[in-house]
Amino acid sequence: MQEQLRIHRQILYDLALHYLEPLTSTFARLAYLASLKNHSTKIYAHDRLAAVYGHEAVGQTLAKCHEELFERLLEMPLALQEQDIRQFVGTMPEGVAEGRQCCQKRAESWIPAEAPDYLKELFRSNLTALCELLRDRNPKGRSGK
């Protein structure tokens, strides 16, 4: 059991140091972790980490990390979530308007399957509000105006 905990901590350390910390926002980290999940098999994978720690240990750690990051994002005040998503879409090469649309399209994939239904609904509601704020506060992002 202690060996499993040590491996879990090491995976988290390597994941955070090499893959999550370089990302500039919580939404970017959430999108990254979600991208590591195969949506047909529901299994998380990271080839570089798995080469060191094994596929099963890495998959379990990634799933747990995705859930925890998702919950931490929802614990942030909405104003900070707005700053965070604005920073995230600001890094997208297609610009804020297209970045906002991309967030709306990918939102469901960002939700961990194991998250409670009430948190899933809160995330969807918050993201809808945040995307509206992005649209309203970015005149170039408004369609038909």
C-alpha cells in the first residue's frame, strides 16, 4: 500500500511539474487532463508517464487528478473563473470568439464521468454564464453586430 502511495505521489509530481504547471490557466489544465481520456474506453492514458510508472497506475492517478481539478475550479469564485477562462481563450490561436465557441463544444468532455450530477450541472451553468460574459465583453465576438 505504501508503495502504491509513493508511486501515486511521484506520478502527481511529474504530471504537475512537466505537464500542468507550464499551462497558464485552470481551464487549460482541465482541458489537458480531459484530453488524456479515451472517450470510447473511458480510460486515461499518458504514454510518457506510463513508460515509467505503468498504464494502470497512471490511468488511476490521471482520473483522480481530473476530478480534483474539476472540483477546485468550481470552488473558485465566478469572477476568478471568468479571468481564468479569458486567459485560456486568449491563448487560442483562433481568437476569443472562436475560443469561446470551442469551449462550449468541448465542455462536456471536460467533465469527469465520476463527478456528482450536481457538480456537472454547476459546471455547465457556470460555463454558459462565462461564455456569455466573454461574448458580451468582447465586441468582436458578437455575431451580427
